[in-house]
Amino acid sequence: MPLADGPQRSGAPPRAKCILAFDTSGPWCTAVLSTGADTTLRRHVDMARGQAEALVPMLDALLRDTGLGWKDLDAVAVGIGPGNFTGIRIAVATARGLALGLGIPGIGVSLFEVLAAQHAPARRVLCSVEAPREGACVQIVDRGTPQGAPHLIDLSAPPSEPVAPVVIGHRAADIAKALGAQAIEAVPQDLAAQIALIAAQRLRAGVGLRDCPAPLYVRPADAAPPRAAPVPILP
């Protein structure tokens, strides 16, 4: 589907983009269908498991509730993490499949970008997301653009080199104290809606629309690789 809005009558406002956004990076399945600044339909279910079975029916219900179909979508947007490995894979695989099948952009948005957009979109900030074993995943976001690769830090010994004037997110006060920075303790709010908003901004700017969304894994998987040799594939 082309990004252009198609023929418009002279003086008519451009048609709002229709974006389906969703996230399963944590113990939830959350989605929104955004058809403009004032029209967003939400679905959210807290769930520790079962997102693979719940996600597509949730998305289909959102479309049916507004009388729209899959071919009415201009883009799909997805949370890419960091978070639960399996949950991230479920959402990203679904987004890539929909984007490919419908011929529309698939846009990946990280939790770091969501935190920055909600609390300091015009500043350089260090965003922090909770990680297992009392750790945190951090990344610099400068005016909405991630800088460098995210990495894990030990909260018992946070870095002391100044990297940003503001720290946002998990244990922000502890990290900011070591850096001599301002702290904003926060967690992402209205996650799917924020993902849709960031995706809409990228659509308008035409930025990053040719890239397939990919999972954002900051730490290695907890599961050990299998010891047995792989089964040979017969011709």
C-alpha cells in the first residue's frame, strides 16, 4: 500500500493514517487502532502467558469494532522491547507478517523511545528499563533518536560518567545520583497508544519505513542452547 494518501479534493485535509499498534513485551497483551489524533480504540489484557493465542484475535476485534478491515491499515507498529524474549518474538513476528502480507510499513518502537517521548521528547536523556537480577537496561535517546546500542548496568554500582542531564525510568534516582543528573521515575504509560503515536510521526516524516522491525535483545537468553546435534534435514 503506498504511503501517499491518494487523490484529495482541493482544500480537503489529508486523510489520517490508520495504524494498528501492539506490544507483548511484558505480562500483557495490549493494542490500539489509531485512525487520527482523536480516534484511538484500545484493548489491554494482563496475562503472564498465552499472548501468542490472544494477540491476533485481539487485533481482529479492534478492526471489527470500527468497521475496518486489514486492508484499511496504513501501517503496523510494534513494541520491540527490551522485555520478555518470547513476548517480543510473538509481537515482532506478527508485525512482520502483517506488514509483508499487506504491503505496508512495519514500524518497531522501543520502550526507551516511549519513555523519552512521554517525558522529555526534546532533550537528551538516559532511559532505563527494568532487567532481571536487580539490573537495568539503559540507552541514550537524544530528541527522540536512540544513540548507540542499549546495554545492561548493575544498579549496585551504576556508571558515574555523565552521559545525559536527565535519567528517566526504572530506578532513575539511583542512576541519576551517580551521574549528577536529574531523575524522572517512570514506567511507560498507555504503551500501545504511545507506540502508535511515534509510528505516526515516522510515517509523516518518511523515516525508517523500509526497515523491518526487529527484536531488541539487550541481554543473552536465559535458556542454554541444546547439547545434541541438530537433526539432519533430508533432501
